[in-house]
Amino acid sequence: MAFAEYSVSIRKPVHEIFNFILNGENNKIWRPSVIAVKKETAGDIGVGTKFSQTMKGPFRKSISGDYEISSSETDKKISFKVISGPARPSGNYVFENDGEETQVTFSLSYKPSGLAKLMDPMINKQMQLETAMLVNVKKHLES
């Protein structure tokens, strides 16, 4: 099983950070692996909202990384699952505010099956890189 987790403290109100991350169309701002992203579901962003996402893949090929928000607790937690692409991890953002800073923890987990088990080390490495991009949210929101 591949797993990655990264945490960062951001000097902004929890609600501002939560809403920035909840809106998947912001992924292109802070995740360099995202080429394009678009909200596909009508209405407010919440449980069931789907985003189509094109990402940089191996060998300079684009891959699909569409995802759906699977649960959301305002200013506390966002969970999602990837619904297209070669690897389909699930992920969580957890928000903890102490009054001055908000700690955000981004985790990804993926249980490969079949031949994908052979790619587990590569998938795990990529997930480590993806979660570490959370530092870019800090840079963007604190600038």
C-alpha cells in the first residue's frame, strides 16, 4: 500500500485555506503536476462535486486525474477519491486552527492491485511529491 502525508502551518484563517483547497480549480495554482482542471458538477462545491483534471504523466504524456469530493466538514476536513487515471488514490486534507495559524495535513493512500503492484514504489514516490506541494499553498496564500 502506498501512503504519503505532509503538513504545513499557514498564517491565514482556516476558512480562507479550506475554501481555497476545496475549490479544485485552484489546483493548477499550487500543484505543478496539474495542466488543466475544471469543475464538472453544477452548483456549490461539496460532497459529490467532480473535477476533471489533466496531469503531467510519465514520458511527457498527459494523464487523467479526475476526482470527486467524497466528504467535507467545513473548516475541518475534505476527503476525495480519484475516479480516473492509472492510479486512483484517495486523499484527505485536515485543518487544525490554533487561533494564529492553521495546520493543514494532506494525505494520500492507494492500494494497488494486479500488475499495478509492480508500480507501487513509483506511485509511492509520486504521492510523496504531490503531498509536499502543500507548501505551495502556504507560499501562495501568505504572499
